[in-house]
Amino acid sequence: MESSISIRDLSLSFGAVKVLRNLNIEIGQGEFLVLLGSSGCGKSTLLNCIAGLLDVTDGQIFIQGKNVTWAEPSDRGIGMVFQSYALYPQMTVEGNLSFGLKNAGMAKDEIKKRVARAAEILQIEPLLKRKPAALSGGQRQRVAIGRALVRDVDVFLFDEPLSNLDAKLRADLRVEIKRLHQRLKNTMIYVTHDQVEALTLADRIAIMKGGNIQQLASPNEIYNKPANKYVADFIGSPSMNFLEGVIDISGAPQFNSDVMSFDISGYEFVDGPTGGPAWFGIRPEHIVTGELLANAPVQFDAEVELVEPMGSDTLVWAKVEGVPMHFRMDGQAEVRSGDQMRIGFDPARANIFNKETELRI
Amino acid sequence: MADTAVHPAASSEPRGPKPRKKLSRNNIIIYGTLLVVAFYYLLPLYVMVVTSLKGMPEIRLGNIFSPPVEITFEPWVKAWSQACTGLNCDGLSRGFWNSIRITVPSVIVSIVIASVNGYALANWKFKGADAFFTILIFGAFIPYQVMLYPIVIMLREIGLYGTLWGLVIVHTIFGMPILTLLFRNYFTSLPEELFKAARVDGAGFWRIYFQIMLPMSLPIFVVAMILQVTGIWNDFLFGVVYTKPDLYPMTVQLNNIVNSVQGVKEYNVNMAATLLTGLVPLVIYFVSGKLFVRGIAAGAVKG
């Protein structure tokens, strides 16, 4: 498949500060790519480079096979949605939607048709005559999406579009964006720091840190087979448990730390069993209790320190042989701090990283 | 009813808004000080107004604080149309129209240029923009006196010395540093994403300026206008240096009226002339005060 956007050796520096380091990404037609990372990782900068709002220091950007590295933002065939909506305050919704089309010198009845179509898709028809100040946050973001929609572009760029909304509205609009993508089948690049948005929306996720891409893979792979410790720690809420120790492969593979040691035979090593100092990671939701212990080859006794009931489930912070661990239990679980309980997990679901390189082994 | 019986003390317990004493010590100090200060500043104005409404015989009695026994507008009329300044005896009216002809173009030209400057500096970072801005701001700290004579020569060379347009150019140039700073800071404070969105929408330098930035910038234009109108209207130095007696602005004429040494000192005419000269800045303050505080960018970003 021909790629929709191709980023080749892209670098960007502000003076001595390297914000993006030699990035290479190929994005397929109609793909939904999420750029995920904590603040300052360069994800918004990368989006701005793709949009043409920032000049790159080195490298090339191709959109639909055309080299747009030097092209103006409006000539790149992109639409962009901003975190703060960035609606023109003195124009009506209709004015906001048609501003770009007027600039392109489009005929009036064609503009009207396009605005009507976008308004219909986003269900903002009754709002067309209003000013942005008279709209709620969700409505404003819908208009902002509409502004990208009317331009009939191949690529949509979203810069943390939902971050300013409250939790419920965010969840609603998230579903709407996904629906929009299924209907329009445009290529979309979506920047966020919210891993739930990333996991739910993306075809592929690029996790960024310090201007580098840590891992570019499907949500499933990112969650189940993180490429390094940073990704493993970043994805998942609450984050993964990590144990420090040494892998011993003299016999059946074994994990040994100062206070515990257990068999990890079920674990699939990347390049066959590898020994040496390592981080052993296990997700809170992969630690089981009660009847499920039957399927857990590795088991410990834990002492409960703190319980966080969250309705649908309960988060338990406990100590195993003096090592802190947290895990998820059913929402109805009756646990109190001070309780002793048996926990366990299957090493097949674990993640093991080299101590030095922090890469998955 | 049963409730009050159970809690008999309820009415005296603290509940609802906390009562505030009107005549607390703090209030007396605050309002007392304000009254004294207001009185201190208003007294000279009061003296000027009553004196300008008296006839000369009444002034000679020496009761400067007493209100006029017989109100007369004669001094105002004389100040406006008959008072003598040097050779001309047509009052302040000539200076008033000169000042208008100087102030209006100076204010418009300087604000137009400075707003575009500020917009370019805030949003279109060009190479050397920071250096340019630093030099411009540095200009605000150079004392005017240093540049008086070089500018005389420059104006003479381009044939504008002694003309109204020469003075307009001088005012425009000297207003540039502070106005550019004002506009740059204001445009920087507007959400950057708005500018980015307009660029994605295909708007260029001027279209963004006129259709996006300008409609959101009324407050800062009012501030700039107030600064420039009062500054240029009250200017004396440039007016006296760069124009000829025929073209003297109102302030210079006022000085010539008040400081004329021949004949009797007509205090009432002097007071009326001074009040007339100060009227324009005062009106500007009163009229534009409301616009000063109005926020325009509402609804642009998250609400």
C-alpha cells in the first residue's frame, strides 16, 4: 500500500536543543496514528512540522507522495484541530467553517454545500449562526473538527483535541472521532498524552520520548509486548510492577532477586533465553487472587497496605517480602489494609527488560 | 416551630453572611485618606474654574476661593478668539486647529505602523527580529534633547522643516518604540493556536492581520490611542522646535498667552485658556474609559 505520509530522517533543533532526532515514520492510507508521550517529548512539535507550522532542521516530509517539506500549511492537504479549539472569536460558526474556503477562492455555493455537509456530519446545524463564545466546550471542539472537515483534505492532524474537556465529554467525543474516522477513512494523526485515548483510537501508536520514537506498533503489541522499560512503565494505569534481579538460565530460566526467586519458564524471550541483570515487570491486572490462583505458577503471600476502591475494580497496594506491589481486584472484593492474602501470576504475561539497556529480552 | 424550641440559641449563633461594620477603623482610614487626597487634587481645578468665570474687578478683590458673584463667560470667549499671542490676536482657536491637524494624522500613522510592527514581531519571527526589537526599544531611552538638532537638519534636507507634516513625522517616529512594545506584547498574549489555525486555513500576513488579529485588538488600540492623543496633544518641545509661529500647536500658544508681559495679567483669560487646552485629553479619557476594560478575546480559547 502506498503510504499517505512519509517522514524521512526528520530532525529539528532550536539552537542547541534537539527536539526531534532523525525520525522515520511511514503512515498508511486511512491509518489512525497516535503520537503518545509525556509533555516535552516532541509529539506536538512533530505534528507542527507535518502541518508546516515549524520549519524542520533536516529531513523530508511527503504527503500523498508529494514532497511538502517547503510547502505552506494550506498547500499540504491537511486539516488541523487544536487543543484550545482556536476558533476565530469574532466570526460565527459558519464564518469559522468557511474562512479557509474563502481564502482558497472557492465559489460561494460550493462553500455553502461543504459547510452544510460538515455541519450535518458533526450535528452542529443549529449552531451555525452563533459565535464561539456562545458554545459549550464540546460544541466548540466539534466546530474545530468541522473546520478541518470542510477543506476536504486527505490528512487530519489532531493536537490534543480533547484535553480541555471534562472526563465525560472526552469519552463521548473520543467515540465520535473514532466513528468519524470509520466514516471518512482519512489518514489521521492524533497527538495525546492520554493513554486511554491512544489505546482506544489508534491503529498504531508511536510512543515518543526525548525526540525519539520508543516504539511504533499496534495498541495490542504496545500493551502486551512493550519494547523497553519506558514504554512498559508509560502504558497501563496503574503502571507496571517492576522487580530488580538477575535472570539465571543455567537450568530452567529463573528470576532471582535479593528476597525472592521464582521459575519463569512460561516467558517467551525475544532471542531465546538470555541471562544477566534484569527488570522483571508484571502488570497489576495480571496478578490474580482467589480461585484464579490455580492458573498462576508463581505465588506469594502479600500483606495489604492500602486499598483504593474504584467502583468497577479495586486497587490494592501490598508488600511481598518487603517489596511493594500493586494489583487489581474485583470491585466487590472485601479487602482491608493489614489483610494477609495469597497472590500469583503467570510468567508468560510478564515483561523482562535488560538492566543496562532497558530493552525487552 | 419545634426546631426553634429545640435550638433556642440558634438565632444568635453565626449563620449566613458575616455582618460587616460600616464604620470600622479601617474604613474610616481608607475613606478619610481618599477624601483628603481628592480634595487636594480638586482644589486647584476648582480655583481655575471659578476664576475663569469671574470678571477682572472681582479677581482683584483677592478672594480666590469664593465662587463668582456674577458669572461671566467673557474670559472663555476672549481666550478662544481674541487673546493675543505674539503677532496674532485671534486667540487659541488657531492653535486648537493646528493641534488637531498635528494630532490626528500623527496618531493614525503611528498606530497603523506600530500595530503592524508589533504583529510582525509577535507572530512572524523573521531572522534578526529580536535584534530589531531590542534596537527599537533602546530608542525609547534616548533623551529627546539629544536628537533635537540632528532632526532639524534632517527635516531641512527633505524640505519639511517648519511644516505640519514634518512635526507629524517626528511624532510618529518618537511614538514608535513604546507603541510597538505595546502591540507586540498584546499580540503575543493572544493564543498562538489561533494564528496557526489561520495559517492552516490558508490566510497570509495581511489577511490574518485584518481578519483575525485586528477584530480581537480593540482594547489595545484604545490604549494606544489614549497614549498618543494625550502625548502628542500635550507636547510642547517638538511643537516649538519644528514649527513656525503660524503653525504652533495649542500648548505653545497657551504658553505665549499666559507668559505675555505686556499689559495687565488677565488671570481669568489665562485660566480659561488653560482649561480649554486641557479639555481634549480629558474628553478622550472620559469617552474611552469604558472600552479600556472590555475583554474582546472571550470565547477564542477554552471557556
